[in-house]
Amino acid sequence: MGLYRENGQRITKAAFPAVALSDPPKRITENVYQTEPYGRGDGRPEGSRRHLIYEAGDLVPQSVIDRLFTPATIATLAPATGPAAGGTIVVITGTALDGVSAVNFGATAGTELNVVSATELRVKTPAGTVGAVNVVLVDDAGSVTKTSGFTYTA
């Protein structure tokens, strides 16, 4: 009893014809659903329609899992200026904003983050120093930065 190549040559354990994968599979440990809004303009960050995309026990390559988490983008910030004392409610529009967990103005986190939908969120600016600062969205797919996205005024 043993293992053999097609040409009849015996295969040893050390010479087993296999290679390590650069995209290792992951075993799904619980059912995973994707949600969608019922229709345009329903105003919900997550819809009520759910679709089973992976069942517990499925093997899925890491690259496929990574593609499920689309990085956020920033289209606009309104207003883009506010007092150095902070307290300005900024509306950020873009895409995939429903995964944003924090918004930083320079090195300081904004407060009262409200994810309105996948395309809009609102956040209150912290106090800062006069001048332009980067706005950084902290997202489960990675951070995204709008360079000099907000300007503090005197």
C-alpha cells in the first residue's frame, strides 16, 4: 500500500506534491449573511433583506473575505471649515461609510459619530488649532484620509 505518481513512481511523505498556499483558506465558524436596503432612499444604514452567503463550515480563501470589506471613500465634507473651539457638525458623504467606527480630525477623534447610511455620516468636530487638518475615517477595511479635509478658523 502506498501513494504513487501517474508514472508509477512511489511518493514519500517528504516529497508529497503540494505547496503552501499564498491565499490560505479560512473555515467559517458561523453563518454569515449579507444585508441590503429594500430600495433606494429607505434611509437605513442596513436593510432588512438578508442573504446567506456562507454557512458554518465553509472554506473561503482569505482574499475573498477581504473583498467583502470595501474600504470607505470620502466624496465631500460639509462644512469644510469651523471654529477652533470645535462643535461643528460635519456631514461626510462617500461610499461604504457604514463600516466607519471613528473620524479623526488631525490626531483628535470627533464625537457623536452617527452613521446615517452607507453614503452619509455625521460627526462633531473636536477642538483644534487654527489651520487645515487631515480627516481620517477609521474603517474595518482600513483607514482612509482626506488630506487637509477640514480647516479650523479663529
